[in-house]
Amino acid sequence: MKDSAKYAKIVEWSEEDQCYVGSAPGLVLGGCHGDDEKKVFDELCLIVEEAIELYRKNEKPLPPATSGRDFANRMQNVA
């Protein structure tokens, strides 16, 4: 399994921005956005891969994994 699979990737519609917004909580601040949900997800996957490469290049430990932790259901309790 690739390290990138250990991080939750979220793409959701933003009424405020009128576009899809992608994020990877716990790994990268910010994210990406666009009009095509699939393209936003693909771009987000690349961002996650690049973030992991930067952690390794700077010899920093990766943040704790966010996938497999029932992240989506926990987020529902916040809303």
C-alpha cells in the first residue's frame, strides 16, 4: 500500500465558492478546487503524493494517518 492511501481525501461542493473543494485533513493545509469533481480528486491525489515527498525530502516524520479511522463519520458529528 502506498503511503498516500493512509490519508483521507475529501472532495465536496462549496456553495460559497460555487465549486468543488478538495482537502486532505491532517496532511496538507489548503487543497485544491475546480468545476469538475473527478479532476479535483485527481489533483488532490497528486498534492498528497507531493506533500509526502516533501516530508521525506526534509526528513520529517509523516503525520498520523487519517484513513481507516472512521474519519467521515466523525466529521458528521461536527456538523
